Amino acid sequence: MEVARGRVGAAAGEVVHDLRGFTAVPGLIDLHVHMTYYWDQKPGTKPWDQLGQRPSPTLLVLARDNLQRTLESGVTTVRDLYAADRTGVYLRDLIAAGHIVGPRMFVAGCGLVMQPDGKFCGATGHGAQAVAQAAKEQIDQGADLIKVFGSTGSADDLSGTPTFTFDELKAVVDQAHALGRRVTVHSYGPVAARDAVLAGAESIEHAVDLDDDTLAEMARRGTFYVPTIDHNRYYADHRLEFGYTEANARDLMAFVARNLETTRRAVLAGVRIGMGSDAVFTGFGENTLELEWLIKAGMTPVQALATATTNAAAVLGQERSLGQIAPGYFADVVAVVGDPTVDIAAVTRRVRWVMKGGAVVVDRTGRH
Ligand SMILES: [Zn+2]
């Protein structure tokens, strides 16, 4: 980590950003967001009730608030793990073309969901062939990677019952790999996570209570664990907005404790960890608070920072272009107050300036 120093004087055509007094870190990467989950906060409404109620064109405009707050947290790249109706694909492309200011997006399109009626995103019916076809459809429609909802589990339902068979997960992974794409699997419990690892998925999201054999297998294969510990803290803290009871909030925090313990064991087992916030609705801007949990899980600040930089770039297959400040890499730079190698709060609480791809997108350097 180096202190960025403004150079005295500039050649013609050069712009000098004087960041003396700040510390520079690479633009951060959030591996788990839902950029199109928008809530207008109108009295008497609840966030989840507005999901799926707006058409894509509306969401492309409304998502700008989420995008801006994410940039302000120092996140310049995100992996979007579910957006309906190709909205994530459109958003990614509009940002890449410069029409909308926001973090660089890698999108899963519509995650594969096994519905009770046997229908899931992009196709209908169970079986290896059907789910492989669904994965292919997502890729054909512009997905950078495939997300599988491999178990039940959400803020409203903390169960982790597998919803795909091992053979189905394997078929999705094989199809995605044949088309040059990666797979990540949502699992709240240990069973679908284990199956996902054995099926060859590159990463798993959320999962608690992973058994020792699975952790060892992940370390051996290099499978990434994206624990998303903080998002249940967010739901508990915002329980009134979501309409959750105090008992719901206690259950959410009990899940947080299990998630933290599983992460602590994963760190000890040598599993590679990636930072994902699972940010939705009003959670944008809190994207990097996950790093504080990773410190609690036993990481050093430098290790925690790697989960949102070099490790996260590796999850995306972008380790030669993202996650470092170096020649040949995107000019994604975040200026923070303090030294994040000894105090992660410099990154989680004190971002003052953000450059994405050479353009300044956040400047609060006047506010020390
Ligand atoms: Zn999610």
C-alpha cells in the first residue's frame, strides 16, 4: 500500500489529482449485489413488495441511486447475481458505454431458480438437460456467468434445503464451462454447497455449517467462498422497513453468528474468500462492511482487503486487469483516510475519492 503523492507541475494535457495525505487502494470489487432491487421508501410500502413491480426501462433509471451509493463506498466493480428480464445485462452495457455512471458490472442475468411448480428461470422442467438448456439461454442472452439458486434461503426464510440435484448442478457447470463461463451457487445450508463444490462451481455464496471435508476440498480446488455475512445484519438492523418482527431479527443475527463461525473455519482451512455484500434496496453504500466481519473471522486487514481486490478479481477471471494499481490494469483507485493495512475502517468508513477507469466518480476530499 502506498500513499498517493501529487506531483508538482503537470505536462500539457495531464491532469494532476493531488491526493497527498490520503492512502490509495485499488478500486474495490463487490462480488454479490442486486443493482436493480429498488425501493422508493414511500410510507406504507415494503421493499420486497416492490420487487418485480417495475419494467426494465424504469429500473435502468432508478438503479442509478444504487450505483452511485456503491461507487461512494469505493466499489468500482460488481458482480450482479440476479436481475429479472435482462435488466442487469442492459445496465452493464449502458455503464460500459458511458451512458450511465456506475461500477463496472459482471452479470449473471436471471439466476436459475427451481420453482415449486417445476419452472425455473429461462426454462421449464427438472432434469440435467433442462437446466443445462436454461444456463445456455442465460449466456445467449448476455450473462457473463451463471448463478444457481441451489437451495432455499433468503431474508424471509433461513432454511437451506437443496433445490437442485447434484446431477443438475453438474449439468449447469459443464454447460457453462463449455461456453467459457463460470458458475456460482447460492446455498444457505451445507448440502447444496458441498454438491456445488464437487460439481465444479467456481464459487459458493452464503453457506453456513460447511463440513470439514467440503472446506478441505474447496481449499484443494481453489473454490471461492463468498460468505455475505453482513447482509443478514442489514436485514436485522432494518427490520422495521422490511416488516420483520424482533424474533425474525434474532433469527437473522443467529444466522450471522453461524456464518461468521463458518468463515472463521474456512479461513483456518485455507479456503479463498471473496467479499460480497448481497446489497439490495437501501443497503447500497454499506457494500464494504463485510470486511469488518472478515476481520472478526480472523483475517488480517491486508487479507481482508485482498478479498475485495486480488481475490475478487480472480473470482471474475480478471486478475490481469482488476484488483491492483499497476501498469496494464484499469485505473480504479480509491483514496481513503488512514492506513487500511492496520485499520480496515479506513476502507469501510473513510472513503474520500474514487476513480473508475481513469474518471473521478466521487470527490469528497474537502471533507477530511
Ligand atoms: Zn443475493
